[in-house]
Amino acid sequence: MELLDASLVNWSRGQFALTAMYHWIFVPLTLGLGVIMAIMESLYYKTGKEEWKQATKFWMVLFGINFAIGVATGIIMEFQFGTNWSNYSWFVGDIFGAPLAIEGMLAFFMEATFISIMFFGWKKVSKGFHLTATWLTVIGATLSALWILVANAWMQYPTGMEFNPDTTRNEMVDFWSILLSPVAINKFLHTVFSGWVMGALFVVGISAWYLLRKRDTDFALKSIKVGAIFGFISSILIIWSGDGSAYHVAQKQPMKLAVMEGLYEGKEGANIVAMGLLNPEKRYDNDEETFIVKMDVPVPKLLSLLGYRDADAFVPGIKDIIDGYTLSDGKVVPSFAERQASGTLAINALRDYKSAKEDGNDSLAAVNLKVLRDNYSNFGYGYLEKPEDLIPNVPLVFYSFHIMVALGMLFLVIFTLAWFFIWKKNIEKQKWFLWIALLTIPLGYLATQLGWVVAEVGRQPWTIQDILPVQAAVSSVSTGSVQLTFFLFVALFTALLIAELRIMWKQIKKGPANH
């Protein structure tokens, strides 16, 4: 694999980021709103009260609009693996393609089958069958997310594979270790829970709008009650899964953890930064202060405890990862220079192995194959030129992470207050709170986007952790063609987003009585 022009790499990254972030505008609401409407239909099935059916049908219409746009943007995103990232697709297509194929054949067809019954079967099938179709649609959407997230988790923690030097491809050898890897399980849970929170924020916020307008108040009160309870539970679950994410990042991607916390110098019993302003002059190899101002979480040694389940554990910083370090358990982690040398050995051994095979020199091929396998875990480091190549964008990841966490805490407070005011039976009088609930909807979208910024920018420069950097993964196409399609996608996705907002707003203004 050859290294291509940096401009091409950056435009390809930008285009994928554009399509992925546009797609992710729609996915969380699909995951969360789907569960809420299924809960409401379950209440209708149990009680027989028409108001629950009316609420279900109203939120179902908004779900359908969002679902349709999400599917359209997702299809476009997946095509980029072949157009802009063909080296990546060749190198790991046997592994990465399997979850995507399962998602398309199983989960998507499951959704497509039952969503038609859900929308058009109200008077054609029994209440029980319709409820089943609704839940299966929601489960299908969640399974779609599962397979996509399994593929993404494998990129962050490659497992269950073996490199075939004859084809220069990684091949799957253990499907279950890929599906059930701890990173995949935690990423799935954390992402789905974030979608649940987004759905709850949407329901609470739109219901608050009805209460502010003093219309459809019975519907709004019922919806806000379901949304607040569901959102509170989801917020607790996302805190729990976030703890698991911190642990797995510390174990598998220590550079990402260091960047998330702005940690340049490793330390034992490390604290978590609550908020801080980074010093723009700070580099890993200078003595500048990391922060202009900083405040730690008032729980000592919390980063060590969350990352390593040991309050006194050593947490490596950016400089330690570059220079090499020793963990508290005595494990020695090599420096960037050592891993770069190892990766170069692996790349050269692969080249020499192929030459020896072509020449029929099996003994020399065997020697090079052993060198390749001994050093393959550092294969990607051979494509990196300098230590700075290993460091992600520290300010972007640091601020994204801390804003995301702060927003998550805000959402928990909002759901708690919503439930408190409902319990006091005076939520309609709390105008200030209703405005906050309404204005918090876009903050939910911001939080989900920031989560992906942390996950993806934080793992740079890797497409596949330690094995394939982004500059070796792109297609050999012209930079101009990528630039052209970038701006075409900007126009297309913006048009789709505007269309969704207009259609949704039209349905919201109509109200539940017209559904």
C-alpha cells in the first residue's frame, strides 16, 4: 500500500466525516423515539385507552420521517468504503464487510417488513400483532446499529483475524470474538443509550412546546411523563456504560484517554479534569504548562480508578506513550521509535516474503514470514514518519469530551426536574423549565455528535488501531473528484435535513388530534 497525497487524505477524511455526521443526526432519534412509541403502544394495548393510541400514532409519524431520511444518508455513507477507501476495503474487507452484510440482509429487511405493518396495519391486524410489529421494527433498528457498531469497534480493537501475506488481506478467523469483544459490547450499549436519551429529550421538548402553547395538554402531559422516566433511566445507563468506555479506552487506546484528559505527563493516582483551558503552546516535547486554568473533579485518583480499577495505577500521558513506559503491573510498553522500527520490519518482511515466493525461495520466504508475524502488531507504525503523527488533535478531543459529559449531566437534571414537576402536578406553570426543555433538543444532537468526535478523532491516525493509518487506507483517486463530491454531498444532505425539519414541523403544528 502506497502513501498518498496529504490533501487527498484530508479531503477523504472530511467527506466521510461529513456524511457520517449528517447520518448521525437521524440515527439517535430513530433509536430513542422508536422505543418510546413502542412503550406508548404497549400502554394502549394494556389499558385500551384511545389517548395512548393517539400519542403512539403521533410519535410514529415523526419516527417514520426521521427513519426515511436516516436510511437515505446511511446508504450514501457506506458507498464511500469502495470509492474513497478502497485500500482499507481491500485490506480488511473480509472482516469489515461481514457485519455490514448481516446488517443489510437481516436487520434492514426486518425493519422494512414490519415497518409497513406498523404504519398501515392499524385496522388490518389485531392489536397484539400490531404491537409485535412495532417492537420488531424497533428491535430491527437497534440490530442495524449493532452490526455497524461491531464493525466500528473492530477498527478500534482489531481481534478475531489473521493476516494472509499471500493476498495482503486480513481474514476473519473468529466471528464471535469480533461480535462479543468487550469494546463492541460497550460501544453498542453506550451508543444505543445515547439514542434513548436523544429520543427522550425530543419527546420532552416537543411536549413542552405544546404546554407552552396551551394546546393538547393531556397528550403533552402523558408524553412528557413517559419521556422523563425513560430519559432518566437512560441517563443512568449511559453513565454506567460511559464508565465501561473509559475502562476499555484506557486498556486498548491509551493515547485517546490521554488526549481526552489533556494528560501529557503520566502519573499514578491521576485525577479527572472537570474543566480547563488548554495552553495552545503546549507540545509533548516542551516544558510549557498544559493548562492556563484547570479544575479537577473533587474525587482524588478518579482517572486511575476508572481507567484501571486501581486508584493508584499509573495512567500514561502523551509523552509517555511517545517515549515508552511501564505500567503498574510491570508490563513494559515500547516507545514510538521502537514500534516504528518494528512496523518497518513488518512492511519490509511482507515485501521480501512476496519476492521470495515469486522466486520460489521457500526457505527465505519462511524467514520473512516469521519476521512479519513477530512484528505485525506494529505494522501500521511503519507508515508513520515522526512522533507527532501519533498524536490526535488534543484541543478538539479534550473540549468535545468535556462538553459532552457536561451536557450528559445537564440532561439528567432536566429529566429529574421534569419528573419532579409532574409529581407536583404543576409542570404547566413552570414556564422557565418548559423553555429550557424545548431549547435542550438541539443540545442532545450536539452531545451525540461530540461523542463521535471523541471516538473517531481520538483514535487518529488509525483507521485500524496500530495496523493501518488513514494515509495508507485511502483510494488512489484525484483530489478534485473528492472535493467535488464533498460539496455535492453538502448540498444534498443539507436539502434532506431542511426537508425533514419542514415536514416534521408541519406534523408537529398539526398536533396529535390529526393523526
